[in-house]
Amino acid sequence: MFAFQDARNPTPECERFPGLAGGLGACHNRQMSAASIPPDPPARRFQEPGWFTRNVFNRAVRGLTAVGLSVAGSRVLEVQGRKSGQWRSTPVNLLEVDGDRYLVAPRGDTQWVRNMRVVGGGRLKLGRQTEEFKATEVPLEPRVPILRAYLEKWKWEVGAFFGGVGPESSDAELLAIAPDHPVFKLD
């Protein structure tokens, strides 16, 4: 009945590892083994987009960006899948701070973030222009001014994902949320 259970520990893995997949996913994953469960599953935050965002807003932004109209700095990000190798696309906000360019993941540890960590780059599209890039993830402390700049520009759009922290927040407050919002510097 459970994905993993043994005589020594009859508790199913979804109860033994509540941080793993929200406590439920492990019970439904029939291919998971005890060896594949990390001893301390990392805390990963991801806010799933709702139906309206996925089916209306993102499609509208992607469509406008595809014809060359940037919505408040939007681009279409394409990153190869870390397992499939297929190109995946999503609209993103391209941020420029002091001549450097960044991608911020307001929803947290998204699929594009996971793919970017593995493949180390991707493509940005605006209309017919396609720019290939390499990217490196920014460490926590240097994220603070980048997150502040990001929120100054796009709080109206993404503020709900930052738990009440805004551009006027202290450095300590921004540093506290930095682990939940990966940032990549484009090289």
C-alpha cells in the first residue's frame, strides 16, 4: 500500500520525511527507494502558479514578447530540461543592475531554476531576437541589492511571493528571504 515500508520501520516514508514533496508525494511515488531519500531533505520553496497565471497571464506575456513587445522588461526564457534535454520556455523579467543582468525566480525553486542549475545557461527571446547566455547562481548575501532592485521594479507583479518583504525592507529582511528566491547572473 505504501511506497516504502519495512519491518524495522513500519512508518511510510511520507510520514517519516514530512519535508519531502509536502509529505504526500513520496507515498505516491512507487519507484522511490530508501537509498534515494536524502538524510535531511533540503527545504525547497515553490509557489505553483494558479490557473489564471498559467493559462491567461503567462500566455499573454509570452505572446506579446514573441512578437517583440516587452511587457515591463519581459523576455521568454528557454532552458533545456535537465532530464529530457528538450527546450522549455517561460516568461521572465530580465533585471539590469549596474550593467549586469539577472534573472530572479520570484516563485522559488521552479523547474526553470532546477534546469538552469544543471545546464548553466539558456536562451532569452524577444520577438525574433534570440540571445544565448551562460548563467551562474548568485550566493545569498550578494542577492540582497538584486532582490531590492527587482522588487522596486516588479513588486506590483510579484510582491505576493515575497511574504510582505518589499524594496523598502531592511537588508536583514531581504537576506532572510534570499534562500527562497534563486538569482542567476547572466554572463
